[in-house]
Amino acid sequence: MSRVTRRLMFTPTLIGSALADGQDLHLLSLATPDTTPRADARALIRQALHEALLNLLAADPESVVLISAPGQPVRLAPPWADIGLSISHEPGLSLAVINLAGPVGVDLLRVATIASGSGAVARDYLGPDAASALSRLPDEQLQRAFAQAWTRLEARLKCLALELREWSPALEARLTGCRVTDLAMTEGWVGAVAIPGEGFSAAPTRVGAG
């Protein structure tokens, strides 16, 4: 049987001070073999998330219902619908985050999966300032820096309940409504988590993967 490593309800290690008051945040990690089918990994992290919520909320199992639909992130049914959830998957590792105070987004990447020639992607999705900053980095720093910038983008999009889209000034204005910071990950991985900040405005319909 494939080995699955669970770590439930550990305090997030956040780099920087953007989420220093994140006592309402609870992170879960689930390590699986790289060969685990994505559908199986998704089912496992959802099971772990449900178990963690039962422990955190001290609630009856029947009252904690996860709602999951194709193309939409997992969320909680009433009476817990105001609690924010977010999930991110990569082969070998899944992350989930619970925000008792509202919306949240999390994303992770394995640095080695970032392909060369990411400049065009940076220009299209990260914006001109980020693309310019990345273009000035030496090759040995570029892969990790791009991965960090990408996870910070994805975490904010998830927090805002927005799908991935090309950069625009209007999108940048929305993104600034989130507070985002990097997660302290094991070697070879990067991750980021985002919560609402000043000027936050989520989309009326939650979309995206999770």
C-alpha cells in the first residue's frame, strides 16, 4: 500500500509579517507518492480536511459537510459557510488551509517543475513590474523566484474567488485587496497563503480548482 503522510492542524510558518495576526489560519499538509493519481490525492486531502474541521469545530460529523463540485473549490455548507477553505495540489504534496475569519487562498509549486522560458508567461500573467524584476535575476535564482511570484498570484486569485486570467491594471487593483505571504516549505517547494486585506472585494461566485 502506498505510504501517505498526514500532518493535521499545524501552525503555519509564515515568512514576513503580512499575516502575523493569522491566528485564525490552520494549515494541513498531505504527502503522497509522486505517482498518486490526482483524483486520489484530492480525495485524501478532502478527507484530512474534514477530519481537521471536526477537531477544530468540535462539531458533530453530520453538521460539517464539505461541498465540492467540478471546477469549483471545496467549501463548507451552513452553518459553517462563512469559514474559508482552500486546497492546492502538486504531485507528492497537497496543502489545505482553513480560515475561521473568512476567505482564504493557498497555492504551492515544486520548483523543479518550472520550465525555462517563463518570461512570456510572467509578462502575460504577473504583470510588467514582476516580469521586469524576474528578467534581471541570474538563471540560478530565476526558477525559484518565478515559482514564488506565481504561488502568490494564485493564492490571491483563490482568495478573491477569481479564475486565472491575464494581468491587467484592473486585476492588479483587485489583487492589492489581499494580504499574501510565503509559506516556509521544505527544500524544493514554495507556497503562499492569502487572506482579505484593506479594500478586499471577492467575486460573487466562487470559481477555480480546489
